[in-house]
Amino acid sequence: MAAAARFFTRGANSKLSLSGIGTGAQSSFGVTLLKLSPSCNSRTKTQRRHAAHFTFQPDPVPTQYGPTQKMNLFQSVTSALDNTLASDPTAVIFGEDVAFGGVFRCTVGLRDKYGKDRVFNTPLCEQGIVGFGIGVAVAGATAIAEIQFADYIYPAFDQIVNEAAKYRYRSGNLFDCGNLTIRAPWGCVGHGSLYHSQSPEAFFAHCPGIKVVIPRSPVQAKGLLLSCIADKNPCIFFEPKILYRAAVEQVPVEAYTVPLSQAEILQEGSDVTLVAWGTQVHVMREVADMAQEKLGVSCELIDLQTILPWDVETVCKSVVKTGRLLISHEAPVTGGFASEISSTVQEGCFLNLEAPISRVCGYDTPFPHIFEPFYIPDKWKCFEAIRRMINY
């Protein structure tokens, strides 16, 4: 529709006739359009992609879980699902196109290996996918649902918030759907625009009864996903889709878990606490290096990992030490989860703060397409926030 609008607007100025569209006699119409555009010619051009706004930094190779194999993030997710299907005969995986491997290939090969009764497609109906998953989990099986993009999770909002999250409470613990895990690709990807770039974690952070988890790397993704599947509460597992292929690590082949609701201190420091999750952790790693090099500022970097329930103790303990806090996420700033962290830290660490808490987040606009580089909270915005805090 947007392309059509641009075309008609341009056509009004150039007095083009539209009567020949779609007919062989008017095959020169496309050439005429190309000539009208100053940026196009009849020779095909290679479209140049923007560089990523971060540099992925792999974690040290884990040695405590046995042999490892080189995997990117989507392969580590596949490995976790493979481990689950192999060890749990009740486990089923379902969603749009998962039988074919999924749009990001996270379930590739699993239907062939485990059968069409355990890995199968659903209609294009997110409310139905989650509702079916609740029923499977209540019946005692392990349900792993995929929402094709986190942007499309909203039709399932009622099922998640009013059914899954409250099932145990309303039955007095007689029934529960704790065996339900909902996976969804999440966050910006460089070209996703309005409906393939959103970060909706804050919507679900307001809902007691579910857990919300976001990994930063392949090793964390597999361990946290297996923890979600094993947890006795319904979990939403958001996967940073820009990392599906960009993030590569040595990942243990066998099953292992990473504790939920436990933040990880990736770098210790003394002057500023940096808190992030998912892709933004790698942005903050670069920011910490820049602050040390350009300002002589020592940053303590924390990966929150679990959004709900989040690790208040680790964050507050760090802020007591540093006296400053910067929180950054891709979602819009107003009502984002940084607000919850900020208010909690202000209540618990007010007398320890040396400067106002800073939030560097997305703008309060829909996620843009060509303006994505200006929208995302990149390292330069975060670095400037640190400078302001230090000079406060």
C-alpha cells in the first residue's frame, strides 16, 4: 500500500498514464518508472546493507557440560529442542511452519527425526496456538509453542495473561499449565520495520504467573530454553533474531540448564552499572570499553537474562557499589521494563545514587524501517548517557 501511494503521488506530478499497466503493449512502462527516479537506472544495482549496530562477543567455551560443537543461536535452539524430544516422550512442538523447519530454521529436521505427531504445523492463529498449548500442558504433556514473530503474539495475549498465567491460582493448585513454553523471535533485525522488530517483553512483565526470558548468546539460549521447558510455570522465551546467525559459539551438545531469575555479571566495575538483555548486552559491552578508553570510567555490566521475575538483588548490590545506573533496551522508553528497574533501584538504593538513573531505549514511535539506525539505542547514545552521569 505504501509503495502504491508513493507511485500515485509521483504519477500525479509526472502526468503518467496508467491505462497500459499489465498489458504487453505497454511493456515500456517499467522503464519509464525507472527513468523518473533519480536513484534508479535500467541497470540492476546491488543493494547495500547497513552494518550491524553491535559486535557479537562470544563467551568463553563452557567446560562443565561435556563436549561442545560450533553452533549459531538458531542451531543451539534446535539442539535444545532435540534434547527435549529425545528425553521426554510427551514433548510436542507446534506452530506455524515448524514442521518445515520454521522461518528461521529452528526446528529443521525435527519432524523427520521424531515424527509428524510430535512436530507439526498449526493454522495461522496465535490465539489457537497458545490455547492448544495450554490444553496440552494441563493434560500433563510438555508443550512447546512457537509464535512466528514476537510482533504477532498479541492475538494470544488473552490466552497468555488470563488463562496460562492464572490457571494454577484460580484452581487452588489443583491444575496448572506449567509445562507450557512459548518461543518467539524478538527484537530488531536491521530491516524488519513495524511488524518484525518489536520487543514486547514489558507487556508480559506486568503479569504474575508467567516467566519471561531473553538470552544473549547460543550457550545461554540453549541452557535458558531447557530451564524454561523444565520449569513448572508457563514461560515465554524471546529469541533475539538478529543473533540467529550472527552469534556463534562452542555450545555443549548434551542437555544443560542455566538458572532462571539469576542475572549474570559479565564485567565487574566500580563507577557505573550497565543493565541490558538480549542483543543490547553486546552493545553495552562496546560501551563499557569505550567508557574505559575515552573517559577512564569503570563499568559493571549485568545481563538480566530473566525479565520476570528479575534479579533485584544482583542489580541493587551493584548500584550500591557504583552509585550510577544505566539501563538500555530496544523497546520504547515509556512503560518499558527499564522503568520498573529504575523505580525499584531508586526505592532501594536512593542514598547510594551519585546521579539520576539513566534509560537509553527506543523512541515512543512505531519501529521504523529506513530510520532504524536512528531509532535503536546504539553505543553512541549509551556512551553519551554515561558521560552525563559522570559529569553530574
